[in-house]
Amino acid sequence: MSNDHQDHHEGSHFSNVELRVRALESLLVEKGLVNPETLDKLIETFETRLGPRNGARVVARAWIDPAYRRRLREDASAAIAELGYSGMQGEHMVVVENTPQVHNLVVCTLCSCYPWPVLGLPPVWYKSNAYRARAVIDPRGVLKEFGVELSDEVEVRVWDSTSEVRYLVLPERPAGTQDMNEEELAALVTRDSMIGTAKL
Amino acid sequence: MNGVHDMGGMHGFGPIEREHDEPVFYYRWEARTFALRQACGALGKWNIDMARHANERMPPEEYLASTYYERWLAGLQRLLLENGVLTQSELASGMSAGPAPAGLVAFPPEKVEKAVRNGRNYCVDTPIPAGFAVGARVIARNINPTGATRLPRYVRGKHGTVDRDHGVFIFPDANAAGQGQKPQHLYGVRFSVRELWGAEAAPKDRVCLDLWEDYLQRA
């Protein structure tokens, strides 16, 4: 277990921080600076509306529609918005395509930048010190830990999200899926394949 | 700022721990902290670069000992305090010592959906000439700003190639310091891993970063 996660289970530590957050919220509400219903609405949005199912639809569409794939390449933000996904932490999207020769991997070494409209909030491992530290210096070692072994012939491209540009990996379409429809294809697409830590 | 948040290339953190089917938030306080950051950000007292930098200024020992949302919480308290939204005694006691600063209005729930869907635009519509063309060989400047920067230590002084011109964007170093947007071109720049990490690194692999005009010089 990483430090990031271990701390979640330290009872006293946890209750202390929980009390601090509760106190801060009630202070801000009392002063008229925060509406608690706004917080509820924000949480509901990020727990239910945003998530990797959105990105999976983008990927599936790109697999079946070459014109869409082209638009995704030319202006990813606009092409993603065609499917109804846009906004916070996805304002300036770039899609990077995996091929038999190139494997892409996304990280944010400085904080936790991640494309919210298409993937939701990042998993704990993406925000962990270990991933942030290692993805740029040892991408093949990281990929191996995730079960992805690449031959020396494949070029690994790591995308360190240092600006407001957000990256989405377009994984390769798995073999034997030519008879599947868009919905079935979308169901194959995992979150990690769109970060680049998995292949399909 | 040469802070502990600038983690690219560090050793010693061990393997990457993963969990299957993890929830969006483990605990309610994490969800509340996330939402408080967004709701307080909407008060308009600080921008995204100031918000990031507030997290980065957490003392390094505390930063490493904290979970992700504890960093967010500490950063939020710092922002509220430094921007005069709350006082130190209010933060410490949890008791209001008077009315909120004039003009600050709670963000209404009915505007959440649109705000999340629209986001913000960090691209600036000012025609500014690009100093570098796609394909240009560049060096990431060896600078060590003490304030916010999005130029990680591991690329400073390294040679790279401009892959893409993203257009004109707000410059975080200035924006975080309250010095205005200082808009300039933002480039996707690729570096070979051998340039970054030495001859032992895989021959073909590369790391690509988005770097602003002020971070670059001609090679």
C-alpha cells in the first residue's frame, strides 16, 4: 500500500480531517460564501455524470467512423463536444493514437491534471507519488507493472500534462471485433487503456 | 519553485499501488473538500494557477505525509486566508467573526451544470507571433523560478524539438503571481529519453511536455 492510500485507513487521522472539513464547510455556509446544495450538485456531477464511459464512447466512435477519427485528430475538443462532452479540465483536448509502432502514456508529474469530461476524476494511483515520479523516467517499468510488455521496436511516448492541454489515448481496436457495433465496442474500452497503462 | 511536487524522475516511491473498482471518492470529506475547492474558486478571488501553487507551497514534509485531498484542503485554507476571505482565528475556531467580505456571493446550485460543462478558456485570442516553428530545435531554459512554474526540473537545460504549436495561452508563472496573463505561445515539445536520462534509456522513447515561449530558447 502506498502512503496515499494507507492514510485513508488510519482512524484517528481520518476523523480529525473529517472534522476539519465539516467545520470549514459550516463556517463558509454561515458566512454565505458557500451553498451546501452547490456542493451536493458538484459531487453528484462528478460521481455520476463524468467518467470513463464518456471517453469509451469517443474511442468507439473513432474506431468505426474514419471521418470522426480525422476530426478528433484535427480538433479533439470540438470532436469530443460533438458527443456532448466538454468543460472543466477538458477545455483543450488532444487525442494521441496508439499504433503497432507507438504506445502513448499520460501523466502529470507536477500535480494531477487529467481530462475530466471524458475520464472523470483520476484514480488514486494516477495521483500517487510513485506514478508521477516514475512515468517519465521509467515508462517501460511502469507499463510492465500494469501488465503491458512492449517490444523494443515500439516507441513509447509519454505525455506530461504540464499545461491546460489534456490528453486522451486512443487505444488500438482489438482484433476480432469487426462485427461489433459502437455500443459493444465502447464496452470493451477501459479507463486505463485511455491513460495508456493498458492495452485492449 | 523547486518544490517536492515536481516529482518527475524521482526514485524511492516504490511500486504503483492500484485498486480495482475504486470509488470516485473514498470518504465524504474528500468529496466535500473537492466540491469546496470548486465552489470557493467560483468566488473569483483566485485563478487556477494560484490554486495549484497554494498546494505546492505546502511544506515538503507535510506534502509527502499528506493524502491527495489533505493537500487540497490545506491549499484551500491557505487560499481563503491569503485572499482575506476568512481570518486565521475563524479558521482555527470554526466560528464566524463577522460578515463575509463585500461582493462575495455563494455560487448557486442551478449554475453548476453549466459551469462544469463550459469550463474556462485558457487560450487567449491575442495575435502574438510565434518564436518557434514546428520542427525547431530548442533548449528548455535552465531557470529556477521561486514562484509557480510549469517547467519541471527534469527538462531544464535539455534539448528538444517543437512538435506542435497549441496557440497563445495564459502564462502560469505570471498568472499565479497575480501579474496578469502574459499570454504567449504554448508548444508541445518532445525530448528523447536518452537526452533526459542518459545512454541507458531506451533508444526510441520520448517524453512530450507542453512548454511556454518563455521556457524555451533556440538550440
